Amino acid sequence: MNRDPGLICFKHCKSDIFVFSVPKSCPECNADLTTNTDITPFSIPFPFTRASQYPCSLVLRPTNGDFLRSYSNNADLHIGVTNSRGNIFSYDEHGLKEEPAKDWDECLSIQCNTTSSDVFETSWDSALNTCLQSTTRIITTATHLF
Ligand SMILES: [Zn+2]
């Protein structure tokens, strides 16, 4: 599934303006763009990735919504890492958890493993599972205290 909505950029009134389609008027200054031939819109490569397709990576997405349609500079971000199979391990107010990849279809990814060796992937997965089990054990132990 192609998630690229076709992001376009053009310059007007000394601003870089990012839109999904060229509007009839400038969103910054309201100038009529239908007769303005000075703007040269160009397509922006889609910068986001599907986390499940980036094994052994650091992944980042807005806590709510998505980057293109609802994100603002003061909104919270959610961070996770993927194992060698692209499953997501993230941390929130309930601790470390393994979660479905479906909520991570439009995120920023930073690959942690550029060599893709079996030894690295095995160690990476083992470390993630150890952390997940440790967190579960701590939460379970803490629950028994109350
Ligand atoms: Zn303008």
C-alpha cells in the first residue's frame, strides 16, 4: 500500500509552503496563485516509513495522529525500536511493551544495524526480549505488593 499523499512544495512570499495540492491562493499571504507563474511547485519524496519494514531500527511517530495531517511542534512523540522481524517494542506510562506494527505505518526510522549480520540481529532480539521480560517481571512483582 502506497501511503505517499504526494507532498508538494513551492516558494511564495519568502516562505517554503508544503501542501498536498497547489491551492488557488497562498496560505501565507492569500495572494491569488491561479495567475501567478512565478511559483514552481515540486514533489517532496515521502520521508516516512513503515516500521515493520525496518528491522533493528529506532522508530519515531507522534503519540496521537500522524506527522503530515495532525502533528504540531509541541505535540508528544512516541519512540520505539524494531526487532529483526520488524516487531515494535515501545515504552509508555505502562512500561516497555511489544505492540502491533499497524500503528507504526508512518514513522521516521533510523536504522541501528547497517551491516545486517545474524550475530547482531540475534543479540539485538535477545536484548529486547530480556528488557521486555524484566519489565514484565518488575510490573508483576510490583502488582503483588499492593
Ligand atoms: Zn504568499
